[in-house]
Amino acid sequence: MTTTPAAEPLLDVQPTPLALLLLGREADPASERGVECPGDLPAASDPDLVERARAAKARLGDRVFILGHHYQRDEVIEFADVTGDSFKLARDAAARPEAEYIVFCGVHFMAESADILTSERQQVVLPDLAAGCSMADMATAEQVAECWDVLTDAGVADATVPVSYMNSSADIKAFTGRHGGTICTSSNAKRALEWAFSRGEKVLFLPDQHLGRNTAVREMGLTLDDCVVYNPHKPGGGVAPEQLRAAKMILWRGHCSVHGRFSLDSVNEVRERVPGVTVLVHPECRHEVVAAADMVGSTEYIIKALDAAPAGSKWAIGTELNLVRRLAKAHPDKEIVFLDRTVCFCSTMNRIDLPHLVWALESLADGRVVNRIQVDPETERFAKAALDRMLALP
Ligand code: 13P
Ligand code: SF4
């Protein structure tokens, strides 16, 4: 996450140079995300980048399909064939069997999901392998296996159904599939929990404690006391066996470093600053933020709510800044402000920039597949079972 103090108006602030310095180098090879990009990237200052991207895309024609997550930079979104939240993009990737290459402008776990959901002959490319997700990194396969042992020792594993947020590695999705669980996104978390509670007494929700808690308490009628937080960095998760036995929701201690920035103070401050404002936040925000907001929903929900809003209405939006700035630009008749006073991009999403996109497209057009994201067959089999359950949710 990249934060800089900002002067008013927040939406006019340009992206910080920091994002441009992170040109795919210096990734942590032990994390969910990949390693540094090979190859020679075009210079960010090259004035021909837009033309080069256009030309390479034209050379590839229908052989390439470019997906762009809503949090991507404008310069990248411009080249996306479709844009969407992680749920829509997972479906869109699966619905294009004729495209030989899927270029995923998003983060690593999304590209993995696209690889799992597309056919053998399709190759998924992530323009910068270092575009990961700090939340997905908060749950590793070893930690989750250990957690399951803790649940087994407490005698609750048989009554527990895992529900994993899309924002998790393929390994965690495979764990979920292996144990009869489903994947969810912020668009369908309620339906996923309903499905899970029709099959078991408890849910192990991975890795975003906030989405899990917010959905359970706001939408399912559970209480905060029905939830416990499992901390993978503490012995036994830092929860006593009797607490696990009493809980309905076992929440993994993970969070989004972008949405986690918003606070109750941000909500109170914006209500003073913009009288009559409607506060609309993403469910990855902390529970007290969601409780104080007027409306809550996924990125697709936020986009639709603003499309439907009357002219002259005022909105404070608690989600990633690239999207909020685009929404403000698209609706000049409405007052749309960013919920917080600090600029808050997802820095790993921002790693996909025009130089990386040009490099990936030109390489593909020259017959070289770079930065392919490929999930091994065993992991894929179980992860696909969990993803298919999500896609089949009513
Ligand atoms: P959605 O795309 O499901 O709204 O999730 C937001 C997000 O943080 C993606 O990384
Ligand atoms: Fe991960 Fe949050 Fe960035 Fe989404 S916005 S990719 S959850 S860090």
C-alpha cells in the first residue's frame, strides 16, 4: 500500500512516483506473489508506450484477452477487454476458451484462479510477477494445515466447513476444496456462508477476518461473540479449545492493508467535511467502519450504486483509490470523495503499469510467453473443486 499525505481535493492527487520505482524488482520469493520480472522493460518515460501497446495488441488480435481488475491504473485499464471485480473476472476468464493468452492485469491470486478455470491450451500471463496481495500472503499452506490440526485436536474439524476468500493462494483454495469447502468473493460471501452453514455447524473463514466478520454479523444475524480470531503466529492460534467449540465463525487473522486503513475517524471526519454525504465502503474494511457506514458492498456493487445515484448526491467511498478516482471522473454531476484524507493505492496492484503491459504483449506477439502463471495439476484439481462450488452457488 502506498500512502502519502495529500492536499485537497484528494481526487486530483497524482499517483506517487514510488509506484514507478517498483518496476517489478525486489519481490519476496517466499511470498504468494512471484519473483522479479525477467527481461528488459521499456522505460516508463518512453513516449511511444501507448502506441506500442496498441500495436502489440493488434498483432495478437483474438489470440489475446486482457482482463483488468477495477483497482488497476488508468493507463492499464485502457487496454483491458473487460474490467471487473475478482468474481466477474474469474467468470470472464472461463468464458473465453478461444483466447490463447489471458493477460491478467490484477494480482497473482487472480491470475492463478484464471489458470485454474481456463482450459489446458490457454496460458495466463501476469505482466509483473511481483504483483501479489499482502492479504493472500497472510495465510500459507503450512499455517492452514496446522490450524486444521488445532481444530481436529479441539474436536471441531468434522463440524467445520472452510470458506476461503478469492484473495488467497491456489494452495489455500486447494485446502478448501480438499475439506469440502467453497471459495467466495466480496460479491457472494453471504451466499457462500449460507451454503457452508447448511453443511456444517462452523465456518473457518480464510484469510480476511473483516469480510468474514462483516458478512456473518451484518448479513447472517450472528453476533461478535459467535466469532473467534485464529492467529497463525500464536501457539494453538491463540484460542482455547473451548472457545473453538463455542464459536460459529473461526476467522483467520488476515486483513487487507488498503481497506484496513479506513477508520471510524475517517467516517466521522468525512461526515463533518461533506454534510449530507452517503458513506459507502467495501466489506474488507474493519467492522467499526462498516457499522458506521451507510452502505456496504463489493467493488461491482459500489460501481452500480454510483451509476444509479441521482445527480447532486454526495458520496464518500472507502475502497482503492484508482477506482474511486475513475468513478469521480465518470460522474461529474455527483460529488464523490475518497473516504480517507490520505492517498491509498494498492501498491501491488499498481505494479502492473504500462511498461510491464507493453513488455508482456510485445513478448507474446513475438512468440515468447513470459510470466506464465501455472498451477500444478494436483493443486489445481482441488482448488477447482472449491472454485466450481462458488460458481455454482445459487
Ligand atoms: P473484489 O474485487 O472482490 O471487490 O475485492 C477487492 C479486492 O481487494 C481485490 O483485491
Ligand atoms: Fe490484496 Fe487489498 Fe490489494 Fe486487494 S486491495 S490486492 S486485498 S492488498
